[in-house]
Amino acid sequence: MEVLVEGSGGTAGWPQPGCRCASCLRQAADGNARARSSIVVDGRVRLGAGNPGGTAGYRVRRVEGGWDVTGPDGGRLLYPSGPGAVPAPPQGAAPYDVAFLDLLADPAQLGWLRARGLVTADTIPVVAFADHRVPSERELGRRCGFWRARLASDGEAVFPPARSARKEAPRGRSGTWRVLVLGGARSGKSERAELRVAGDPEVTYVATGGDGAGDPEWAARVAAHRARRPAWWRTAETTDLAGVLAGARGTVLIDGIGPWLAAVMDECGAWDPGAEQAREKLAARIAGLTGAWRQAGAYVVAVSDETGLGVVPATPAGRLFRDELGRLNQALAAGSEEAELVVAGRVLPLDAW
């Protein structure tokens, strides 16, 4: 199966004619252009935002949210019916060789397809309908790296390997195992961390802040976080982060380190700077976490609060928490392949020294 990408942009392309949003102006200034998404399979079947054309010799089936194509050689392809569509193949469908997806609409659909075995290590996931829903071409490329998806150019041909020549590719990741995402309140740090792991099939979400019982405002925050998580993610509410990391496989998302530290300080009775024995217990818990972080066998993304940019806390307990969290953030960042700071929804990579 050979797939020619005629276009890879939104319904009006990217940049969109007449649009003066920052994304479209940046795309034009950089000399990038993506035409309306359309592909041609083996020079015979054309798919875009509409009904397929030229299907002789190919089985083209409509599935919820898209099209399922099987070629004469058995090659299989999935394509969305339009921008925002999320293809949902029926139960029992065979894995795809190529899967075009509108990942800007819902990146978690890729994780869901992987969890169902429809996108495997042999599948080539490709972005369709790229447009000004993302700030820039560079950021879209960065996200494709997170999701392990291809950002194909207009005019590019996609060739999945012949089925007879395939070997099972190594599963998991190489290069990056630990990521620390820092940010202030309402900075977008949690959303960024969730975006990073959206394409993964097996995600354990570790909530460290409790369920908010007795605190309506906190409970509302917890409910909002739960509502945007994919349904197949596993949730663990615990402060035993060292234990979670020691036995974890797949992907772990920890949200967050700040609530964890506050809870552990409660458990150890360590809010009084003069409580020496309690401080020793706290130091042991922190050492256990940082040691497990450095030896993690899963892909781990942790969210933490950057508290050092504001005013000095007015109370001894507040200053103690700020200092402990600052030191812990330093230790986790030092043990991470990647760290980034989120400010007003914008991401600043923190390169290793």
C-alpha cells in the first residue's frame, strides 16, 4: 500500500486564507503551507473531507467517524471523515497499516486505538487536518514526538513495510523516561502533562491531592480533572509514589508533586521547623521518591508547582513548604531527561546543563 498525501491541512488549509490569528500569521511568515487534507491510496482511492472516489478493487467501508480501507494486498488504512471526527472501528477489526487521525481534535484517540490493538508497533499514525488549533508547525512537530506519530508534508508518500518483511518492533520508549512539568497556578501545566501522554495505551494517573471531601472548591477542581481524562486510564489516589514507581510499567502521570509534599508533611507531622524527628521522616520519604524516580522502569511525567517566583510566604510553615518543594523540584529535574516550565499556557523547555 502506497499513500500519497496530497494535503494535510484543515478544511481551508493552514494558514487559512484571510485568517489573522497568530498561528496562521506565524505559519505564513515561516513559509509553511498545508493544503486541505486529502490522500490517494495506490493511485486509485482518494479520501478527504467527503465520500471516497475511485474505489474499484478496494473495500471501502464507512465506520463511525471515518473510513476503513482494505487494499488488494490486504493493506489496511483508517481515515477520518472530516476535521474533528474521531474514527471508531467496530470491535474485532484488524490492525491498521496506516492510520490518519485528527490529533488536534483529540490526541487521546491514538492511545485508545493502541489500547485496542488497532494501532500497533507496525502501524504508521499520521496527522490529518493540521491547522491553527496548534500555535505553530514547530509545536505540532513536538507533539507528534510525544505521540509517536508522523507529521507528513504535502506531496509526501507514506509506505508501510511489507507485511512479509515485518518484525515486531521494540515496544516502549527510548531516550526519555522522566519528564518534570513545572508551572504556577492555572498555568496549563496539568493540561500539558496530559497532552504528553495522550497517545499512550496504558496510562496510570496518580492523584496525590485527595478527593476534596469537605472542600467544595477543591472537589470541583478534582471533578474537572477527572472529566478530561480518557476513560481507559487507570487512576490511583495515593501518596506512596515510591511504591507506584517501583512497580510501574507503561506510562505514569503524577499530578502533582506539590500536593504530595503537603500530604506527606501532614503524615510526618513536619510542619514545625523545630520537629527534628518529623523532619527526618520527611527527608526519608523524599529520598525514597527521588530514588524511585531515578530508577523508574516506566515512562513517567510529573506535574509540580513552581512556587519560587512569588512573594516570600508570611508564615514559617509556608516558607518551609516553599523551600522543601523547591529543593525537591531541583532533585527531580536533575534526574529527568526533560523538564519544562509552563507560563500562561506557553511552554519553555528547560535544557539540561
